[in-house]
Amino acid sequence: MTFVMRKHAAAVVCGAALAAWPLALAAQNTPSDVPPVIDVHVHAMDDSGPYAVPMCPNTAKFTASDPDTKEAPFGWVQEECTPKLYPSAKGEYLKDVAAEMQKLNVTAVVFGSPEAVKKWQEAIPGHVIPGTSFTGGMGRGSRVPMDELRKDFTTGGFKVMGEIGLQYEGVSPSDMSVDQYFALAEQLDIPVAIHMGTGGSGRANVTTPTYRGSAGNPLLLEELLARHPKLRVQVMHAGYPMIDNMLTLLQANSHVYVDVAGLIWSYPIKEVNRYVERLVDAGFEDRVMFGTDQLIWPGLMRYSISVIQNADYLTPEQKRDILYNNAARFLRLDTKDKK
Ligand SMILES: [Zn+2]
């Protein structure tokens, strides 16, 4: 979840029964020579939204603003770029992303309300792994009732609990007020995906008064993990930019993986490469998962994949691990061989 997501987040209303998650990952209408990719971080938006604007990925800098003036919510420097990413035409977003996912041979974990995720499953059959959360879109402290959430993950077909956006409320994932949800995930053996790190626009102080950078500290997960030793955790956005704390957590807990979603296209490219390289060089190449944080711009997924493919510090095997194998292992997909 990044800067724009909060504005467009749909209310999480649980209870819809979803079709069973198809085990066959072979994509139809995909060129057979395109190796499969798993994107572990996609949002179930069905439109680019009326306020969406073209975007230059990997902004060069975040600009200061003055509280005495009208401050733009988007703190990225104004610049020209190639490629520039464009929002879809009104009503075309889901169709555009579906076409991209088929061309790129992508299976995605798609997060949202059960209704929104169901729409994606219908639009891109066989390419969607459904995810839903107990937070999101309903304001600070709003929670999905436990019995509804339990139904989503027992009879509803949901496979990942996320995106858990407690950082936007300034709440630690180890806070006891949300422990029951993590206990449920551990009991049902459902992996959890928690937003930790990125503040997005560089203007959280303007757009999101309850957001706290400190609530994205990866080490805040330690008490939660101690209470729930079997919990499998996806640290969304890889705890960026707290690399030392992220590595400390990865060293201490081998059930923790990270995704590079959002950060991969929303920070300066040199910094992105340095961060991913540090994770890999520290010995965690089997815990880094590809993700886009796909929203608004249908070309975002293709662009984000290219950042990994163009990374000269990664071996071809490490690229495949990040783009597919690590997520397949984390999600326990029925894959017989490495791809
Ligand atoms: Zn996020």
C-alpha cells in the first residue's frame, strides 16, 4: 500500500464465498516462452480513479513543502521521464491489467475486500491468489469481525491475510488489540502480509496524519513472532528504509520473507538497487519476493519486473528466485520444479 492507496481503498466487507483457488498455475493465452512470475502484492482496484495522473517511476527526489502554502499531497519532483506510466481510460483498468498479467505470465496475490477480489478472480481466472485483511479502508481502528474473517479463510477460499495496514494507524503489529487476528492466521496456517516501511509520497505528514514511520520498524514484529512461532510473515515493502533492522529480523526468524513492492518503483533507482542488493548480499536471496503494489497504472507491473531483470548485481538464478521460486515456496504452491 502506498501513497494513493489509502484514498482509493475500498471498504472491507467480508463474507462472500469465493471460488476455490485453482492449483493449476499454467496461464492461458500466455506465450509459452515467458517464464512465470508471482507478484505477491497487488490491490484489487477496478479503476485508475478520477484523480489519477501520469507518473514517472523511481522519482529522483522528494521535494520539501511549506505549511504556509497549499501543499500538494504528492511530494515527488516534477520531471519528464521515459517511460512515463499512464492511468487506464475510465473503466478499462482491470481489463488492461488482466491483459498485462496474461502477457507477462503473472500470477498475483490480490488484496482487497472479498467482493473486489472476486471481481479480479472472474476477470483473470487462474491468475489470482485471493487475499483479504482485518484492516483497510474503514478508518483508524476499524476491524473486520473475527467470525467474518474466519469464514473468509475457511470456507471463502482466501489464502493470504493482507494487506495489514496498521502502520497507517500508527499501530505496532505486536499490539495486543490485534493479536487475535494473527492467532487466527497461525491457527489456520494462513500467511500474513503486513505493510512495514515505505511512507510513499514523501508527504505522509500532509496526507496521512496517523501514519508513523516508527510503526514500520521491522523489529516491532519480534514480540508478535515470539507469541506465534509458526506464523509465516511477508514484510511488505521490505521494511524500507530500515535495512539493518530488517536484516536483524531475517537473521532471527526464518519464517519471515520480504516483498519489494512499492519501493521498487517509487524511490530513486540507485537506492532501490542498493537496498535489494543488500538483502541478497546479506544471504537472504531465498526470502526476497517480487511484488508491484499494482495500482492505477497498468504498465507498472511490466516496469517493476524490468527493474529485477535489469539488475546487474543479480545472477539469472537469483532473478528467478525473486520473480518466482521464493514466493512459490512461501505460499506453498503446488510446483514440482524450480522455474
Ligand atoms: Zn503497503
